[in-house]
Amino acid sequence: MIYLVTNQTSLFDQFTNIKLISVKESLYLLNKETIIGVDTETTGLDCHTENIFLLQLGTDKYQIVIDTFTVNIKHYKPLLENKNILKIGANLKFDYKFFLKNNIVLTNIYDVLIAEFVLYNGITSQRLTQIYINYDTYCRENGFPLSQAQFESLLNKAKYGFYSLMSLVFQYCNVSLDKEMRSIMTTTLTQRLIEYSANDVKYLLEIREKQLEIAQETNCERAINLENNFLPSLAYTEYCGIKLDEQKWLEVYNKNIIRLDKLKEELNQWIVDNNITKFISNQLDLFESNSTVTINWNSSNNVYYIFHDILGFELQDKHGKKTTDAKILIKYEKENSLVPKYLEYSRVKKETSTYGKDFLKHINPITKRVHPDFTQIVNTGRLSSNNPNLQNIPATEEFRECFVASENTVLIDADYSGQESVILTNYSMDKNLIEFFDLELGDLHSYVAKLTFPEELKDIELQDVKAMRKDLRQQAKSVEFAVAYGGTGFTIANNNNISVEEGNKIYDAYFKAFPDLKNYFKKVGDFAKKNGFIIMSGITGRRYYIPEYNDFLACKQIVMQEGFWQSEELKAMY
């Protein structure tokens, strides 16, 4: 049953199977529930410049659509803030910010999209792709086929892991929601709009029930609860944003433009000095000869030609493809003066484009602050940020100083100390790492260097490693992160511009210094090979499913059938 709460009673004669009720009657129904669905329809995406025009509340048995253009949303504030009523929604972070604008703090929430990410972390894209293929088949069989453009749009969303309420309603309830209403949305009350809005809360309770069944089977209820408890803090962070000093930002930009022009001149001069005729155009006139450098330093093809064809550098990524990526080029910075000059040019170029004048467009016209969008869960369990990306601001003092506190407030900058190493120590229980933290020995990277390079550092005290052998300490630091994220001797060699033989030597020395780490990684690897997932947290039960696991099993079957087990390398792999 669909109920409508509005003061536009003159429109009511147009509607069928919709009952008009008062605010009091709607609250009487809702306050008897312990679980309700929540959704909003808004005039736009920005909570600071746009408004809620419909509020939907209800269960699978009835849905109440409230016309907030004519009915004050504050009537529903006590209900939405009632901690004893669970509020279920899809993409609640969006709705939460609009509620904050209306001085409503939503409590006790469950987001079905967040839960779905937790349940299928790692295989979201594959799962969504199959859901949308099944959805396309369902639509064709029931007489309302998707257009090719619609189907390709869904597959593109699947590629990037974008769950939608539509996908979950189809997956769990075998129902197709109105796929066109979103594109023709208006604020005028119509039969179709009211039904569409009501459906956004109708299936939420059923989806949650089925998700919780899976969560109990996979032991990740606590991970879902943790993410739902975190959502209000993240929504509040987005809502508040951060203040950016425009004048300081422009000063940095103008300074970088001058620096960029100077670097470009120096790069061009190298072309002239080395007579790279491919990129020199000689134009003669009656008075003098002018040489013009034609290279485009922003073209990867041009840059690859210089570094590969002219200087002979091997520039391939881990997949064997041509690249001019800084991580590869930096290996050659001591071999030719052009390399550090170009790398600096690339860095400054990015700072003048990504972090140039256009960045100021992200300042909200109402709040005069920057409000990023955070993606709550990526595969690693961490946050990502866009519009703009505030997690990738250049780590220089001049850029960071552009973010300032508002009047009568303090801006606090905080970070964890060695969080990866602490987590790794807790998981592996390596005795040497435990000793470091228990005895509070100081700088972890120096400690790792002492154990990894015992001969080179045998006569240097731990507290002096950083000052006397900064190179070995830096290598040890890179080894820590490489190993923690699944790197090998090849990774270490690549990161430190050394031979693979040296990389393997350091890799072996590292595991010799921390033997329990090697046992831990083997244990985790064996578990993943057997089960197709890893346990990211033993406390919450969060999992990461291996996307390529089915391919792994297929390869394993071929290897077994063909009798390749004579290879010790293959035995170790499988």
C-alpha cells in the first residue's frame, strides 16, 4: 500500500491506488515499527545548494511518500533520530548529508550497498557483470528489452564496481525497478513518480534479511556493522568539508607556471645541444636562421622515443608494455641528466594542471569550502576520494599550507605511526618485530636495516643508522612495504634500481631476519589457494575474494591433467 502526505490535495484526484494521509497518521504507523526503509528524492546532488523534495519511509507492507515541498520535514526528525528504530537505505551517505542540512541526525542505520560491498569484496565487478547480464535476459523475456546503450552503461558500471539499488532488488527480489524514471525525474507529483519513489523503500527490508543470512554464513556481520557505524562520520566529514585559501593556492600555481616554463626551456635546450633532428625544425628567412624545438614533452610517444630510442633505456611495465612512468624512469636518473629534469617537469606539470586554477572550481559557492566525495570501501578496505581527490595533494609545505582552519577553529593533522608494520607484527607475531615494539627501540626502518644488512651495519649503532647509512635505511624501508604488499626480490630490485640478484639477496636476508613473517605469508598463501579468499581481519571477519581464483583452479586442473608436477616451481605455486 502506498500512502501520500502532501498539502497539494488538489492533485490527489489524478492518483489511483494511493491513499492520502496526514502527518499524524503517518507517524502513528511508522512509530510502531522497529525497522523502516528510508530514501529521499532531491532537486540535485549537492546538499548545500539543493533540497529534498520527497521523503520516503516504510516497510515491505506499506510505503509513505512525503511531499517535503509542502510538508515540513522537521515533523519526522524525532522518528529519524530515534535510536530504537533501524533505518535501512541505499547510498545513505548521500541522504545523510541532506538530513544534516535540515538539522536531522540520522541514527541506527544499515546501508544495503555498503553491506553488499563487504559480502563480495574483491569480486564486485564479476558479480555485477553477471547480475546485469541476467537482468538483460530477464527484460527481454518479459517484453521490455534494454537498448544497447542501456546495457553497455550497466556493464560499464559493473566494470567500476558501482552497485545500485536496482541491481540488488533484481538479485534478491527478482523485481525490475523503473529504469527510466531517474532520467526524466521532475519535482511535479505524478502517479509514476510516487510509485517509483515508494519502490525505493519497498524492498530494503527483504534485501537486508537475505544479506544477513549470507553474512552469518561467512562470519562477516561485524564488518558490516563496523562500516555502517562509520558511515555517519564519513558523511559528516563530507558535509563539513575543508577551507581552502584561494589566494595562497593561486600564488603556488603562478610560481609553478614560472618553474614549468623554465624546465621546458631546459628540456628543449637538451634537444638542441644533442642535435635530435627529429624534433628540430629549421626555418630560414631573409635575415637569420631560426631553430624551433617541436617535441611535445606531454606526449608519451615523444618522450618514449627520447629515452628508449635515443638513450637506450629499457622502459616496460610489469606487463611488458611500453611506458614512461616515473617509477620506471627513476631507475635511470643517475645515467643521464635529462631524466631528473624530465621527472621534475612531469611533477610540476601535474601540479599546474590537476592542482591548478581549475581546482578552485571545487570550492562550494554556499559554504566556500571544498567538499570531496569519499568512496567508503575499495578492495583493500581503505577510502578513496574524488571531486576532488584530497588524498593525493602534493606533500609539500606550500600546498598543505593552503588548507586552513576557519575562524576560531583549529585544524589538526594526524597520522598513524608505522601502521602497516604494527598490523603485520600483530598478524605474524614475529619475535624480532615484537621485540622492537616491546623494547621501544626507536626508528623501525633503522632496526629493519640492522637485521637485513648485518654485515654492512655491524659497526654502526642503531640510533646512528639513519645519519650514517641513509641509503641502507631507505632500502630497508622499501623492502618493508614491498614485502608487506606481496612484493618479491624482483620488486625490490625494480624499486631500488639494483640487479634482480641483489634484490633477491635482500629479500632472502629480510626473511632470515624475520623468520615468522615468512611462515605467516606461506600460511596466508596456502589458505587463499585452498579457499579463494583471505581473511583481512580476524576481528570483524572481513574477507577479500581473489578475483582470479577460478582462473587459478582452471590452470591447476590443466597442470594436473598434463602431469606437469615434475616441476618443483609449479608444485610450490599450486
